[in-house]
Amino acid sequence: MTIQRRSALVLGAAAALAPANVFAQAGKTDIKLPNTLVWTAYDVGSSGYAQAIGVGSILKNKVGTNLRVLPGKNDVSRLAPLREGTAQFSATGSDNIYGQEAVFTFGEKEWGPQPIRLLMLNYADGAAVALATAADANIKTLKDVKGKRVAWIRGAPALNQAVSCMLAFAGLGWNDVVKVEFGGHGPAIDGMVNNEVDALNNATFSALNQKVAASPRGIYFPPVPHNDLEGWKRLQAVVPWYEPIFATDGIGMKPGGQEMAGVAYPVLVSYDKITDDVAYNMTKAMDKFYDEYKTSAPGANGWALKRQKWSKFVPYHPGAIRYYKEAGVWPKEQDAVQAQTLARQTVLIDAWAAYVKGAPGDKAQFKDGWIKARTAALKAKNMAVVFDTW
């Protein structure tokens, strides 16, 4: 069952970027960045947005760079400015993988495989990706979500798949709940406060949780028990990169912490067109100024160099790799992984180019045809399909 809500999508205005050869100067530092940088992030009030603002304040003081942060209500509005060249970076979530893989929203004819490049991943202390629920909905376990109202964010496969995997853990699917559609993550939070929805995806350390916790409804995070191996098998079949963690940071969780699912958030990404020097200096700034911004927002401590868990799904930007090798932290085995991820992107991009030449105009037929073409191209190269339907 699905409840349709009307919500105006407010997209961030396009930012005028400074020429790439115009660099800021402030204080004594060898870090050189353009006078103006633009990041996209989740909605105002989210942990990703707050962290970006914190980084921006330090960049202004240390380097003289003005960092503009464009809030995006969904995955599309965060990646579109990067594709269009009006932003260089995004502090985003799992949509970096969905964009690369051209699945869900990114499998529609307006998108296709995106040349995403990683710079850095945030693994914060004790924080988790979670199904946030209204305390008065009496959802004590994930199985209790059955029959409840659950938020679905239009154009946000990262958020929706996060919910899907939690439902899968409990042996449930979207047909077992009441799907309530929203135009953005912020409106969904407001929907929970206003008793329009009972559960939604959110990071446990997100400042937006305070709004729900302070409301008459209250907030609660059902645990994700680590000893439920079958549940985890179902969860990771939906989102393979989620892993068991013990979370301690979050309003509404059990005192002392509880067993949950974890994933990097935010993830700092660019497109391949960003120059090596800009990517190198951005990565270097995130490391060198870490002590300055690590307490600026909830979860900001997760950007530490020592916390990096090297991605097996998406390639890194060459500029970021240059810095990691310079810092002596780039694993030797990661070079082979990098080559594999770049090859995977090439297979996907080539498959898309071949498919769209004669693809059907009907939206449903286009999707079905792309699923088949994508699957065939990956299997031909002995690469994991991962997403065989959506």
C-alpha cells in the first residue's frame, strides 16, 4: 500500500564556480585550493550538511577558500550539480554506488553510469545507519515494522534501499508496510513529527533526530542483532556493503549502545573531470585540518585518516590516491582493486552507450531492457551483477 504526498522539490541554485587556476591564499599552508569550492550534501540540519559547514569554516580560516554547501533533498539533487559542473564535490551516501552502477533512479534514460571518484569515507565513532522510528509506534524490533507507515523518498535510492535492507532483515518487504512518499529527507522527518509516518532511514547521530525526539512522539531505533545470521544474510543481499557495528551515538538508543548496522557516511566524492591537483589538495586538507573540524558537528570525527576502510566498490580519484601514497597509508593491494573498479565502470559505461542507441522510449520497457543489457555486459566480463532487478 502506498500513500502519495505532495511535496515541492527545492533544488539548490547553481553556483558560479571560480576558474580552476584561481587559488586562495590564507596563512602559511602548502594546500592550494580554488577561491570558491562547492559541495553538495544532504538537507539542512543533517549530519552531512553540518559536517560540510564545519569543514568550510576551517577552509576559509586556513586556506582562504569559500566553501558553498548546496543541500539536496534526494540523491539526484546531490549528484546533478557534480554532473553539470556547478559543484566539485558531494558529501553523500550510498548513492555514489547506485550512480556508478546505473540502478534505480540512475538507471533511467536521463542518467546512466556515472564516473564517480572517491576521495574519503567517514566512519564515525559508534554511529549507525538505522531505521528511525517514532517511539509511540511501539516498534521494538524490526519485525514490528509490519503494517506500519514507512517513508519512501522520491529520487533517493540510497535512502530507500537502506530501509529495504532493514525490512529484509526482518523477512519483510515494502508490500508488508504502508509506503508513504515524500519529496525529500527533511520533509520525511517533518512527516514523522506530524504523525504522517512511523519509520524512516536516518543516521543515528543525525541532528535531525533531535526534532523527532523533542516531539510528543519521541524516537526509537530498533536494534539489528548480530547473532541473527539469516537476517544479516538477507540484509547484505540488498546492501552488501553494510556491516555489523556496535553503535553508541544516537538519541533514542539503548543506554551504553546497541547492535546495529554500519556504513560510511558521509562519503566525499567527485566526478573524474575534477583535476588531480584539486582532488589532491581537497584530500590533504581533510587530513591536515582534521583536528580543527573533528568536533564541529556530530560524526565529524569519522574523517580521520586512520579510520579509512578502503572501498572495494568505487574507484578513488587519482589525486586522492596521490595524497594517500604520499601519507604512506595506501595499501599495496588497493592498486589491484582500483584497476578492477575502473574496469567495471568502463564496462557499465560502454554497455549503456550501446544500449541507449536502440532503447525503447517507454519507461518500463527501457528499465527492463537496461537490466538485461547491464547483466549481460557484467557477466561477459565475469563481474558481479549485484543488482539484477529494481
